[in-house]
Amino acid sequence: MDVLYFAWVRERIGLPRETVETGATTVSELVAELRAREDRYAAAFADLSALRVAVDQELTDFDAPLAGAREVAFFPPMTGG
């Protein structure tokens, strides 16, 4: 599955996107797998309340299932203006 990182999440991890092999069934499980990879991932995902997630370009929550998902994107909350 493709995992995309935006704004400061991308800066902390050092990649805009990557393809990930995962056994995760939910976004939360995917985050746990990513956190365990390296310190840079742990830093990026340290405070999930400061992050939003989209699965296949639909905004969702961290309990969302990943079955059949092709893309997961992580980004900080957006403000209008």
C-alpha cells in the first residue's frame, strides 16, 4: 500500500511517500508498525491528536479498517481561510 506524508510529518520522516508491506488491519495498527521502524517514525507519530488520516482519499479516523485500501495519507489538521 502507498503511504503518503504531508507537511511536518513528511519533514520528520524524510519521505513524501513510500510503499509499505503491512499486516495491519486498521490505521492504528499501521501507525504502530511505522512507529516501531525507527525513531523518525516514532517522532512523527508521537501525538496522534495532532494528525489527520485519509484512506483512499477519504478523511477517516485511526480505527478505520485497511481492507482493500490502496493509499493512506497522514497530515496535520488543515485550517480554512
